[in-house]
Amino acid sequence: MKVLIPTDAFPPVCGGSGWSTYELARGLRARGHDVTIVQPKPGTAAGVREERYDGFRVLHFGAPAPDIPYVRNYYKSEKLTRSLAAYLGTLLRRDRYDIVHAQHVLTTIAGIEAGREAGVPAVATVRDYWPVCYWSDLLHTREGLALCPECTAANMRVCIQPRAGVLWPLALPMVPYMRANLAAKRTGLARANAVIAVSRRIAGDLVARAPELASTRIEIIPNAVDVRALRASAEGAENAEDAEAFALYVGKLAPNKGTSSLVDVVRQAELDWPLVIAGDGPDRPALERAAADSGRRIEFRGWIDKDEAARLLARASMLIFPSRGPESLSRVLIEASALGVPIAAMDTGGTRDVVEPEVTGLLSTSVAGLANDVRRLRADPALRKRLGEAARHKIEREFDAPAVVARVEQLYLELAAR
């Protein structure tokens, strides 16, 4: 089959969603399919620039977006959707693609509209909460753990305050636009031939919070990880018996990731291992100040590339995952599990799809509980080994790329046959 994949992110510079898209594309290619990538580049000059990455044809779609608050949002959403849909429709008709499979918020509605106009089945993968939350994270406030119960005008006025800062009253006139934008995304997503939710939590929230999707086919298919390639990248980096043990956090340093609690966790756990933090983000300055005052050994590595992250994971004695999310389906949890790293995580979002409590990791619902789980892992080598081995087997069964991509391929074939 000829598959067109519009995606917001793709290697070499991307986060977890981009690497998940890459694993899908690579898996489809391994099964004999012809895959083309289209990636919008908001804020760049209009036009299409073709590049290659790992043999894939990657078409970068330039789209101007002025750096003016709120005006930029319109250019990156409504205006980009129209121009990208027209371009994708031309590609689908001209090159006779069999499937268009959109991957994220900037590309999904455009991909679906282009597919319908060209008579090509359209699939959309939903990896976070963008169809049901303007901010994509369901967080009602930055201070508490409460999730937004419903995207009403009143609730939007609450959640806009911590994001707009002291000038938040000036942002209130944007609420009607934000609600209309979100409703249009839900309506557009409902026009897909099938929606892939990467976790049970994502699927459940789509059903509960988006009545427009009541008659849309929703499949739960996780992000794929090439387990063999991941372990090859980490080969030789496994923690030697005489190497110093350490705990690890990998990811963005941001409110929804719960990183502001990392120092409290290691302090309450009385962890005598170093904590290595690999990542960057808006919470880093405050986290560095807290680390300096903690008296604990905390090392900041900043952003690291994919291979270095694999090697660091393989050497870690435990992974701490403090996210207050809700997480859709964390790639770092999947990769840590594939490498047999024991995990102490907050029980949020789709985390349970990876971490089964007391089987493949430890889950908690509070900072104190997470600290207690870290303490348990530190004190019990047998527990670390048992959880790590069970996690490795689970990822091999449920998340390895060949098995996941085969499920996606079967969906394509069913849709194309209709």
C-alpha cells in the first residue's frame, strides 16, 4: 500500500510522538509498504522542501505564522489546516495513495479532510488530549492535581489564568475562539474512518468528553517501540556490578510532568543514591534551586539524544516517573520497561497500560506514596529484579514494533477493502 503520514513531529529533532511516528513508518516499510512523510513547519516561509531521513521522503510544508500572541494560534490552527488540507489532497490524488494516517494536532484535521475529499480512507492517531482540551493536558490549575471536569467557558477562565500569567484578564476575550477551535477539532476528528487511541485512558476520555465521536470507530493500539534496536543502542551500557547505582528521571521539566516534586520525593525517600535528571523545560530553574538546597546529590544533564537516553536508561537502577499528567502513554516508560529498569511512577492517565502495580512496576497517587515506592526499590534488589524482568516480557508481548504495526496494517486493509 501507499501510505501518506502527515505528522507534527519527525526525526531527527523531535520528542516521543515523533519517534513513535518514525517507528510506525519504519515498521510499515519493513512490511513492504511505501511511506511518505509530510511535516508542517509553522513560522517558516510558504512552500514545500523535500528532505530524506533514513531513506524516507520527508516533505516539509512551510506555513507562515506571525509571532503575535493569539494571532499565531489562528495561523497555526485554522489557516494551516486549510492550506495543508489542500496540499495533502493534491498529493493523495496525484500519487494515488491508499491511506492517509495523520499523527497529531496540527495535521489530523487537515489529513482527514484531504482524505474525504480525495476518497482515501483517513486514520488519525490520538496521543494526547488535544481533542478534548485546548491545552492538551486536562490540567485545571498548575498548583493542584485536579483535572478539568469539562471544557466549559467558566472552566476555561480558570485554566487560562496560570498559562497567561498576570495579564490573564486580557486573554479572556479569547475564550469563545478557544471553545470554537476545540469544537471544530472534535467535529473534524469524528469524520475520520478510524481513530487510534494509544491507551485505554485516551480512548475512554474521547468517548466521555467528545460526544461527536459517538459513532466513530476507535481502536486502542499503543505506540510501537523497536525493542531489538533499543536494546542494541543500549548494549554494553548495562549497569556493572561495581558501578554506582543511581535513580533517573528522563523527560520535560514542566508542571504536567510533576517534576517540581522530584526533590521532595528523593528527600522523603531518604535516597542515598544520586538522582540524574535528563531533560529541560520551564521548571528547571526552580528545580535547580530546590536541588541545591536539598543536600542530595542531584545531577542535571539537560536534553540528550535518543541513543544517549537508551544508554543512560540501561545503566539506571530505577526510573522515577512523577507525572501528574494525565499521561497518555509515556514513551520513556515503555523504553525503560523494555530495558528492564524498575519503575516507581504516579498512577496517572495511560500509565497503567505499561506499569502493572506490583507486577511490572510500582504505582502511587501522592508524592509521599511515590517516595515510599522509591524507598522500597532502593532497599530491595530482589524486587527491582522481579519488576524489571516482568516489564521486559510485557513490552516484548504488547509493544514491540512488529506486533503493533501488524495491527495498524490490518486496520488499513479493512478500511481500504471498503
